[in-house]
Amino acid sequence: MRKFGKILLTVTFLQLFLMQGCNLLMVAVKNVPTFFERPREVKNKIKDPIKPDVRLSALWIGHATVLLQMDDKVIITDPFLTETAGEFARRVVEPGMNAEDIPACDVILISHSHFDHLNLASLEMLEEKSSKTALVFPKDLENYLPDYDMKLIRMKNDNGYESKLTGETKIVNGVKITTVFAQHWGGRYGLDGYIWGDKAFTGYIIEYNGMTIYFAGDTGYDPFKFKKLGEMFRIDLALIPIGPCADCKQCGTFSHVFPPDAYMIFQDVKASRMLPIHYGTLHFAQADPMEPLYAFRDIIRSNKAEEMIRILEIGEQEIYIRK
Amino acid sequence: MKFYNINIKIFIVLLFLLQSDYAFSQLKDENELLKWGSWLVLQTLPSPTLFDDRNEESAKIRFGLQWHVVPVSYSFNANKYVSPFNFFFIKPNKRFSGSVETYFEPSLIPGGFKNNSLKKFMYNAGVRLVLPVFQRGEYLAISLGGGYFNQQSADRKYDGVTYEAGIYSLFGMMGLKFEYNQNGLSRYNIGLYLKYY
């Protein structure tokens, strides 16, 4: 009876760690050193990112969080402004902007329900700024979202893009938002995404005053679908993840692109500019957080794409179009 | 003993099946059988709990197992797209971002009580309030509750009011819970709280 208890206890603990999303145990182990050191400081943080003479700009706050200005509209993607994501993954670099300096946003876009993209405390920080802000998210994500004093807008994603490339188009606070194909998985607590088939994930096309931004969210590569997206939209700026990667010189997995196929997405969607995201912020299990960038720099160099792809430091802003 | 060994093997096989390549293949279509089957398996995971074993002269601690069932939950923080009422299968964030819920907690003390004649099986049932502390309760939440406890010996029933307090982390999947049973022979119980959905 005592032996039974011990085995049950061991298996219970093992299972609790194994069933977490994104191999939490590995992430936790890899993140142990980060809990003994402070996240690297970002110097000279921008305090006034929205400028009257700018039509299109992007400020990389870190990971998949980008503050976008499209004329008079302010949009933020996957806001992650806290020190940890999902308790175990701690930032290696602090956010590129202080939360208090982030202006009231017109639109907050959430690509999926994983901890590094849907950060409940960060939404709370943005909620305080304006109740007119619209929080846009894909279908199924409402199950992981508490209520906020914002306009909550759920958008269809063709049930995980089963057959279509786009989910739905809505005008949100004057900005045209379209949910578009992404190849990822939903869920938040492990099994719900892995085997229960939750499909809370999407990419977005953002259109305003003749400018178009593509936010890929978190995605794997598909040789046909991104080309089709490139035919459907004339994209000025693409925010495409380049990590996390195990062997960053190889193509990615079903649900994550690595640098080579991130570049392929950029080519397929025929964007004028690209901002690489989703690296350098969190210590995922697979590789050093900066590893994707080293591999991606080689790709940019060998393709002579320096003009189109600008690597930003966390906290750095790029102005793409001036008035 | 043989019965338990076979059960352990089945249990371990089931758990590892959930971790197999098939499980990680990110199913395109929802498989209801797999979903509910795996959820049911996870509900069988007990929480290790220490039970007070007392008589008028002395008190000892006994190791036991407790299961946590939440039949109904009302979430204070449900958004407009979801119902605030949930039954049995409840997303952790709905419970731990602030809710009031009913609970039923059967307990088993495999080695039995030695200081008193209580049976190996007992149960609590009641209502608890769950309050978020950090990250809308995903990082830290607390609970306070009360209800009815039932303990039985061979010749009589000990039942009455029970109070409980809990603290939860890891998205509400792991916590520590303390119970005080009025008029019981096993009054103070403290244990881990393990529950996936």
C-alpha cells in the first residue's frame, strides 16, 4: 500500500510537469539561471513613440510585442510586458518600453492563447489606459480570457484554417482587421492544445489609410498558403517570427518557422519590408534566445536583403513611412 | 497487493500514452473520446493529503489521498462570449480569476486510522470562494470555503461543519489546502491540491 502511494505520487508529479504546454519542464530547467540574474536593461527607452509626422512605424518591445503607428492609429501585437511568461519563462531582456509610456491603443491583437502571447497582467496594464481599446482575438481564445474593461472582439479563424486562407474581416476602431492563415496550435495548459484540439490561433492583416501590415503571430511554414496570401494583399510591412529554433540553419517544425522558412514566408507574401520577431526575449528550451538572429543575419546577407529587412534592437523604433 | 500492481501498470501506460507522439501531433480535429478520456484519467489523479488521526489521549498524522471534484462553478470574470456557469470540466482561468464554486472531495486513507475507529473513506462537500492574487489568479490565487464533512466509524457517524482555506499556483493546477472539521476525529487535514481542469 505504501509502495502504491509512492509510485502514484511520483507519477502524479511527473505527469503534472509533462502535461504542460511547450515542454514546460525543459523550459523550466533552461530558465533556472535566468531567475538568478536580472533581465538585461534596455537603455534610452523611447517615451513618446507616436509622432505626428509619421505614417507607419514599428517599435519592437520584445518577443512578439510590437507597437505600431499607422497614421493616427496605435496598434500593439501580443503584449507581453511582465517579467515572466507562464511562471517559468523569465525575460532575458526587459521590455523595450515602460508600460506607463505605452499610449492608449486603438487595437490590441492577440495571435494565440499561449503564455508568451496572451499575458493577462499585460492586458491589465493596457486596460487602465482606455476603455475604448479593442482587444481582438481568434475564436476559442475567449475560453482563456477573463473579462477586461475593453471592447472584446472575437474573430473567426476558419476553425484553425481548415480550408480557407482567411477567417473574417472586421472594421475595429476604424482599422480593417482580417484574420489570416497561421499553422500553429491553441490551448494554454498543455493537453488542451496538444490533444483536445483547441484552435485559438491566427495571423492578422491590418489595413488602414492604404497601408497594410501582416502580423504572422506564431506559425509554421506552408509552401502554398503564404504565396496565396501574397497574392491577396499588398503588404507594406510583415512581422514574422524567426524562432524559437533547435538547429536554426534548418527549416522549422509544423508549428514554428526557423530562420530559413521565416525568410521564405517573407518572400512568399511579397512584403516590402520585414521585421523579424519572436526571439531574443525568452529562454526557450531549444537554443540560445539570440541564436535565431545569428542564423537569420546570414540569410539576409546572402540574399542581399538588408534594405528590406531591418533588425531592430529591443526598444528600437523604425519609421517606415513619413508624412 | 497484486491488484494494486496491475492498476499501477495500467495507470502508468495511460499516462504515457497521453505523452506519446500521437498526443503531441496537435490534432487538427477535436477527438471527443480522446478529450474526455484523457480528462477522466487526469481526474483520477489524487492529491496527497495528511490526515489528523486523534483520540482523547493522542494525535498522529496519517497519509491519505484526496480527489477534487467541482460540480458547479460561477465565474465573476467571464467575458461576454462565455457562460459564467461551468460544470465539472472547467478552464482553470475561469475558476482562478475569481469564482464561487461547489466542491465534493472524497478521501481515502490507505493505511487506515490507528488512534480512532474511523473508516478509511470520508468526504467533504461545500462551497468555496476563489480569489485571484497575481496574473488574474494564474500565478497565485487563494480560496476560502465551508461545508459539510462526513466521517464514519463502525458504530457511529461523525459529521458537521468543515472550513477550508487554500493557496494555488501553476495556473491553479497545484496548491496547498487546509481543512478544519468541527467535531470530527480527523480534524486538521493539510494536503497538496492537484487538479488539471
